[in-house]
Amino acid sequence: MNGQIMFSIAILLFMFLQNAQMKYTTCGVMRNMEKNGSDVAKEPFGVWPWHVAVLNSSNGYVTSGAIISEWFVLTVAHATFTSKSVQKTPNEFVVAMGIRDLSDPQNFTKRTNISSITRYGGYDQRPGINDVALLKTATIISFNEHISNICLWPNYNMDQVNQESQMSIVGWGSPKEYGKSNIILSETNVTMSNFKICHEHSDILNGKVFCIVNINKTDICLENGAGGIYVRYKDVWYLRGMISSNELNTGSDNSCQNLQNLRFMELTYHQKWIERYALPKKHNLLGIEDCGIRIYSDSMKQLGPHQQPWITQLAYVFWGRFNVTDCHGVLIHPEFVVTSSKCTENREYRKLLHVILGASSIGKDLYDTTKQTIQAIEITEHLFSQTSSTFEFGFDINVLRLARKADITENVKPICLPSSVEPTSHYSMVAWNRGGEHPKQLKHSSMQAIPFHKCHTEYLKLGINITSEDYLACYKYCQISDVQGLQTCEVDKSQTCTTPLSGGPLFYTKHDGIHTYTYLAGIRSFGPASCQDDIFEVFNDIVSFREEIETLVIWKAWFDEEDDHLSYDIEDVSDTVHFELDEEGNILDENGNIWNIDDDK
């Protein structure tokens, strides 16, 4: 009882701290501004609170940077080198925040040292190509009306934003009214018509590099050719890219007459890399840095079934006499597995025993004692135990707490959980199908999201009334096509009919040019009863459960003391793979035939 009370207090404290920090954790918002016109450069403070100056140890200006979190500043990678091959060290940099004139700091101006530098792995020292680096500050950045963080450019199609949004180039330089000795933060407004795709970088397929054109006689100077390009959309500002590598032509009056060779690369290409290191809770709901990770290559746009170390099996004792493997699970944390709630209900004929990790197939000889890749771990807690019994449709999800943390290996890894909706061209269901011969291999099916209203209408014809409040999403099988590097997935009416074991997981992948990250989009709830039914597959939408999963899993993992439970020995599950269940609960032997329990009496 005391443990439950303490856990409830911890949850309330967690919610209180979240609400208390909301005031200054919303990104891309200019606070305490007296006016909001285009002449923002003349505001004394509170304008561009995320744009900082990166200085050397002698307080000399080096380059621009942008605050993206309480610990990280995004900047250009080339500024962190003394030459093309020699890297500078963190103690050679200082970041100045909340300042407009570098020679005139205010009482709200803050300075911090740098503790580490992370350069994008794809930076090849060609100007403007993957020219991105992260500076981790030595102390936490406290946000206020003068210092705050910027939002990253969204990683989905923003054509509408391009037409409707205000864009500004912001940087440090010496406009003529201040003279050459003062380095001032200034800006100029632009549109996408001021940019064109750089032809010399047309070989960059996954990231757009833009060159700036038609900006003459402006009031902005960019010292060392560095700055940020910011986009305003619906009163929120986004960092679209870091400008770098320009040559500056100045007139005799010290005003900028020409800005030449400016370029920037859209940060959508680097977003997952940035999130992984600087915004872990945005990269993955549970903040696990190495979740869902694989090496990325252009020839491998999606992971194969054998490359899914986060998929688990649920094992049961059936009629108290023998073990049955049925239902999928997905490892979301070394100590937690998500699955269908229906898979975790103890029924008269079955009892859930443990979770099996590290198995890519189901077969008679899978659990050979010489194989060390398999882990079988007991279950100690059901976090969502009442969901499917409370709702007729939907909320068919449960999170299982393992008796100990799984050993993370090449065959056992947690998947990423999305913290928000991330549109993608297609999804993948990777599952073991019912029927067929053993050993069963994981099978991959491409799927496309279907508008919910269309799904609702079709199921209503069958007497099934699913609503948007059920936290469900609908998908249809599709066929991948690749045209000039752009992947699409068209509905495939000739798709081979298959029925997966319960709780089949739905994934999508994101790339950053170095790694592929796999995210869990859904857990299969129900779908076609037979191959003759032309109906959509229905999944529990993981994003809809993100708040509940985050709160319970993080606090359970943090608050409770770790118990020293032992997993089952490999020998104890040697017979687990001989049987499975069909949709009606009948026992199927390894050849897919219904087995009669009386035959063994």
C-alpha cells in the first residue's frame, strides 16, 4: 500500500514539474515583445532569443549558433576546425546568449562554456554539405524572455508553409550605422524566391542544398559568413537551416552591398541525428538514445524481417500441461514490452508465462541450449491490465513489466516510440503468420494509412462501430515503388492473404544519412476474418497512448527498486514452439493441424 501511495505521489510530482516548465519550454516563441513588425532588428532585447554568438576563449566572434534545448546549441561544423583536418576542443569555445551587441552585454546576458562537441558523421568539409555540429553547454540553459529555444524545421512536406510563412536570415555583422568595430545581431526578411537549389550539389539526393540569390543592398552583414535562416508559421518560429560559406563584399561605407555564395541545407535531413543527441525525448518518447537503430544505406530503404531485434514472443501454459507460443510483443525499454491486451488476459485454458526475446523464427528446434541469443524472462506486472475489458473496441493494448532488464545485444534491442505524429509514405507490418510449416519466419507486409472516416464507414456496414475515441488507426496492404529516389506505396489488391498471430506490430522508419531508426506505429487489434473479406486492418495507435506509456514506464523504471529476479533457463522453454493458437483458440500443431486435447489422454 505504501508503495502505491509513493508511486502516486511521484506521478503527481512528475505532472506538476511538467506544468511548471511549460512556460519556458515551448520552442520558437518570442516573449515579452512590445511590437511584432518586420523591423525586429531595432528591438533592444527579446528578439531572436535563440540566436547566440559562439566565441573563442579570447571572446572573439567565431560563428552563429541556435539554442535547440536546455543543453545544446546547433552550429556549423566547419567552425569547430582549426583547419580542414584539425578539430578544435570544447574549451576553445564560449557561447554568449541574450545579447544583441557583442560589445555591450546586458544584465540578462549569459555566457557558458562548452563541455563537448558532436559533429555530424557525414560532414566531409565541402562547404554547405552536412555542415552541422552540436555544442553541449557546461551548464544548463535557463529559459526566459531573453533566452529560449527554437523549434526544428518539421520533417514533413511544408509546401504550404513555404507560400504562407515569413522567413528571416539572422546573423552577426556590422551594419553601417554601427561602424566596423561593433558586431550586431541583425536580420533581413526573405522568401523562397530568394533561393534556388545549388546545381553543384545535385548529387545530394536526401538533403536539399539551397543557394541564396537576389539579396543586394541589405542592412545585414554576416561575419564569417554564418547565420541562421528562420521561418515563422502560425506565430511559431522554426530553424530551417544554418547558413554558411559566403564571401562578403563590402563598400567603402562599411555597409553590405552584396551577399554572395550563401547556402544552407535543410535540417530535415539531419533531424533524427539532432534529436538523438540533443532532444532524446523527441527522438524517442522514453529518451533511449540507441533505440531502433541500424546502419543506413541508400540501397536499403527498409529493414528486412530478420533485422527486427525488438520483436518478442509471448509464451503460455495451455491447460496446465504444455507450452504454447502465441502473440507478438515489442520491446520498448529493457524492462517493458508492449502487446495486445487480449494477449495478456488469463483465460481458463491458458496462462501467460513469460516473454521470449531474441528469436527471429518459431520452430521445433529453435531453443537449442547451445544458442545464447534467446532470453526468456518472467512477467511481474501488467500496466494496462483493464483496457480491453473496459472498451468494446479499441484500447486493446497492455504494457508488461519484465522481472529483470533484458540484456541488450544484437538480437535484443528496444524500438523507438514516437513522441508525435510523423507522416511517412508507408508502414510495415512484420509478423509471424498463422498456419504454414515450422520453422515460421517473420514476414514483411507494406501498408498504407487509410483515412479513419473511410474505415469507420466500412466497419459500420459489418455492425462494428469504431470511433476516433477508441485510439485506433486503419491501414491497407500496398506495394512499394521507387521512382527517382522517391518511394510511394500504392494499394495492392493482389496482396497475398495472410493472418498474423495476435498483436502484430506496425513499424515505420526514419533516416539521417548514417542510421535507420525504426518506430512502433501500432499493435494489430483486429482485421479481416478470412481471405474473402476486403476490409482494412485495424491497429492500436501508439501515439494516442504516448502520455500513459511515458508516465507509467519512466516512473516505474525510475522509482521502483530493481528486483533481482531470474529468467527461465533455456531448457525450461525447449518445448514452447511446438504449438500455437488460431483465432478461435484451437491448438494447432507444428504442421498447422487442429490438435484435440483428448488425443493425449
